[in-house]
Amino acid sequence: PKRTKAEIMPLQDEEVGRFLATIQGHPFEYIYLTDLFTGLRQSEILGLTWEDINFSAGHITVRRQLQFLGSKYGGYRFTTPKNNKIRQIFPAKYVMDILKKQQRRQLEMRLAAGAGWSNPDDLVFTDALGGHLKHDLIYRHVKRIFAQIGCPDRRFHDLRHSYAVLAIQAGDDIKTVQENLGHYSAAFTLDVYGHVTDQMKRDS
């Protein structure tokens, strides 16, 4: 049988506003903001290292992802990005400022943890002791936030969809959106988000 595509449910403008207001001060605020404004996959965000962030040039290199392969296969492991393609994205200055805030927050956590701190992979997003974050923990928290703002059916992945839809509506060319998302072709991006371009044609 043909595989059924999951329905895309990006946040609408007013929902984005409620989401941004609700996550203020949340422990994972910077993760959710990074996703909403870059469209990175959850595994890609959790696999980011400080080496991947170039503040002076203003870009992020997506070279690997942190995936949960199941307990039988060793649990969490670093793998290459989807489509085995390393990519570089140039997010808004707002995103780079968020990452600078995360750097300061991590330094505070490191000082608080003292000898208990251990972040051998130099990950950008960690727990209070420097360990990697688990996908289901990030997911459970964002589901609660979505329920709070009246969108209980949204998933973490819908933040990525929201980025794509907002970028296309803002006039970004489809090739740039495709490369930022890490899709294998612009045709695939158009296929996934065709409903957005159809609405733009009607508006035009």
C-alpha cells in the first residue's frame, strides 16, 4: 500500500505569536526558537556543536544529527544528515543572537555543575550536566506548549513546516528554502508546500 503522508499543520500567524509568548523563560526556549527560525530537523538541532556555529561569518554548518536508533542498536548516535548532505545555512541575526544567549546560559550551567560537568562532544544544547538531550523530552514539552495555546494536534516537526511556509510567504526563493531545509531537490520542496504557492498565486 502507498505510504500516507502526514498532514502538514504549520502554525498560523496568530498561533506563532501565542507560541512565542508562551515559551518565554522555558528551559527549551532557545531550541524551539532555533527550529522555528531555521527549519532544522530536531535531530540536527540536538546534534549541533559549537564548532558548527560561526558567529563572525553568521552561518551554521549542518554536518551531522543526533539520532535515537533504539536500545538494541546502541541508543543515541551521531549520523550524517538526511540525504547524506552537509549544508550551510545563513539564518537571521536574531537566530545567531539566540545562540549567543545559549552559549552564556551553558557557561552558567557549567559553572553550577562544577566537576560534574561533561560535554565531550561540545554540544550546543545540553542538560544541566552537559549531557545530550533526549528527543522525547523535547517533544513532550512542546506538546504541552501547543496544548496551552490551543493547538494540541501540532507536533515538533510542525515548527519546521512553519518555518518553510513563512519563508515562502515572505518571498524567499524556493531553491534557498530547499537548501535551508536540506531537501534533496527544489521539486520535492514545491511538492510538499504546493498549497502555499497555490494560495500565493490566488493572492497575486
